[in-house]
Amino acid sequence: MTRALPPLDLHAHIDPAIEPRALESLGAVVFAATRSADEFQRTLSRTDAATVWGLGCHPGVAAAQSSYDAEHFAKLLAQTAYISEVGLDGGACVAIDQQADVLASLLAQVSRTPRLVSVHSTRATKRTLDVIETSGASGVILHWWLGSDTETRRASELGCLFSVNRRMNPARLHRASVPLSSLLPETDHPSGNRSGSAPRQPGWTLDVEDSIASAYGTTPEAVRYQFWRNLVEQVDVLGVLSLLPPVVQAMLAHARWK
């Protein structure tokens, strides 16, 4: 098996002003998280071939939290397959109850209109899972997850996936019985790929493939293929294929029948 399919990156932060060609030169399919509805709106006129822009309401961005409007969010949600970055942050200046209200509101929308959702949970892992469970939302990908083994098992039981970056230890997920079929790669550029000697750029997840292969006793090539299969399954179950760029749709078709 070869790495015929390009690397995936399910969570990176990218300046919306960067030209699409510059992102295409990365040679990866990148899911770009935004921090607010305003930032997401600046991406709507873009024509990216291999970058998927997410609708965000970051828990640590006070302006995004205070300006959250459910009706406006719903209108924007209709234009993307990907919601990111949203969630809870126990260390943010925004009151955690306000964050939880916003997350509950937007996940309620996602439960009615399924999407891939990249969820932040720093210092608030239990409460994040509580909100997810109450919402009944599917398509949840726990970004840079640092929960306990017990919380990790609970997240798996709720149907959550986990996106892994180079600063995480995938052996912890393996120890908590998280299957390879529940994992996806991320860089969380520029924060999550700050360390190490590998290139600091969105889409560079080869080191993640290597670390997961080591933790799960398989090959990096098998890991990349499994990542694509995991994404295919989520896209199909959620019914969001038509919202993805045509090039990405073609890659998913290749992974589906490979």
C-alpha cells in the first residue's frame, strides 16, 4: 500500500487572506478552523480546491461569544460541511456558563443539520462531554483531547472521534481502547505543530501518521488510508459530501473504492 492519497489535516488555523494557490501547494487536504462568524464570512468568496473552511465561535474569543446569534449561525451553517472552532475552555476570560450556552445552542443546530464539528475542550473536558451528550449531535471530533481515560471512554461511547496532533501521545488513546477507526490527524497550526523538526505548516501530518502507527502497531501507510476511510464514513453518514470542494469529493470517492 502506498500513500497515494494526500495527508489530511482536520484542524488548522489559516489567515483567510492567504491565496488558494499557496494552500494548494501544501499538497494536503486541510480543514481550516475560524474563530468567529465574521472570520468565516471572509472565506465565502474563496475558491479553494483542497481547503475546507469551518464556521467558528471560539470559546476563548470574547467578541465571538458575545456576538453569537443562533439565527445568523444557522444561515452560515448551511454553507459549509465543517463547524470549527467551537467548544469550551476552562481557562478563558469568557464565563464558562456563557460558553456552555453558546455550545449547547450551536450543537442543537448541528443535531438537526449534521456537520463535521471540531470541538475544543481545554480544562473543561467533563462539561464539554455533558453538553455533547445532551445535544445528541453527531459528527463531533474532539480536537487536541486531554481528558482522562474514563472521560475518553465516555467520549467514545458518545460516538466522538479524536483529532491528533504532534504534541499529543496517541498511546493514551490506545490505552483507553479508542480504535484507529475513531482517529483523524490535525496540526492545530500554528500552536499544535510548534515543536519538533518537521515543517511547521498546515497539512503536514506525516509525523502524526508515524506516531499513531507506532502506538497502534501498524504502518504509516495503513494509518493514512484509515484516516481517509474514517473521513469518508463521517461524510457519508452526515450527508455533507455536496458541501465539499469537487477535488475533495473526488479524493473521497477514491478512498471509498480503494
